[in-house]
Amino acid sequence: MENHHKYRQKTALITGSAHGIGYQLAYVFASHSYNLVLVDKDQEKLAVIAQGKRI
């Protein structure tokens, strides 16, 4: 049997990702090539983060 799970993409869902710990976690997971699903009520900051800019 082949080991297919080592080729799977990893995805992280992070709530509160525009501020504080959620923001830092998003940066860490992104630096490890995770696909990110970012959720926060501050849509303006999320838009900046989605463009790949650090705040």
C-alpha cells in the first residue's frame, strides 16, 4: 500500500484571525504552507491579510 497522506494539503480554520493570537497563528500556518480559512468580524483587516500583507 502506498502512503498517500503525505501528499495531502493541510488546511487550518482560524477564527479571530485579524487580531492577537488568531493573527499570529495564521502567520505561522501560512509559513508552513497550510491552506487557510480565516474568519473574523473585522472584514477590512481580513482583506489586508488575504492580500498577503502583514499588519
